[in-house]
Amino acid sequence: MKLKQLVSPETLSQIDHWITKYPTTQKQSAVLPVMMLVQDEHHGWLTNELIEAVADYLGMSHIAAYEVVSFYTMFESQPIGKHKISVCTNISCQLNGAEKIVDHLEKRCGTKLGETSADGKFTLREVECMGACIRAPMLEYNKQYYESLTPEKVDELLETMK
Ligand code: FES
């Protein structure tokens, strides 16, 4: 199926907007924002059909599109939970208590890092440095950073997730 048949007119218009930011011969340069828009519209993950439709739309090979999706942790190629929480465990966060945050999240969410809870509510992801080391430890949820985390702050955040 073509991308036009797989996304809403609003999303297609945003995709086309991103494409105009690059030379017409370099449409594939827009692959990251385009994949993100498509993923956002499809419950936070990308099927093979979607990945290939994006590749076709941008004039790039399917394998190159699969490489992008498998390389970046922000993309998912399997169904995920309702709430995806990405926790940084890189050096600054680790030195400032990321392990405690991960333990707390795993207990509260009922799942392990890299997995989805049995009730489908939470997916926990481990990510590399997200450039917020100055306020480590941190996590990303719903495209927002939550920094200088403590178990109490994690609890407050989880309370907002219905
Ligand atoms: S090490 Fe965690 S944000 Fe940089």
C-alpha cells in the first residue's frame, strides 16, 4: 500500500512539509521526522508495510529504511505498551542514580527494562545519553524530558499516566 493510503491527510501534509526542507534529489534526508510522524499515528510502532511505504515515498531502498528503524531507539518495530518510558543509563545518569530509578520503574510498572508489562500499560526502554547529563538521572516520556529524577518524582509522573 502507498503511504498516502496509510496516513491521514494531516500527517501527509506534515510529511510533505518536512520533505520541502531538503533538495528534491535528497528526499530521504527527511527520513527521521517522517518515520516519527508515521509511528506517532500508528500506536507508537512501525509495521514492515509502513517502513516500506515510507521508503518508497522518500525514494530510498527498503533496507536503508529498515536500518534507520533498527538503529534509532526512538523507533519501534513491534507493538509497545500504552506508555513508553525511555530511561537513560549512560555514564552521567548511572553515576547519579539511574540504577535506583530503573529498579523503581521496574517495580512500579511491573515489567523489566526492554519489556512491556503484561497488562500492556508500560514499555520500559533503556537509552543512551540524551544530552541532559547536567540534570541526571533522566528519562523521556511522550517527547518530554524528566530530569533530576528521584523515586518520588517518578511516582508523580506515573500518577499522570492513566
Ligand atoms: S548520560 Fe544520561 S543524559 Fe547524558
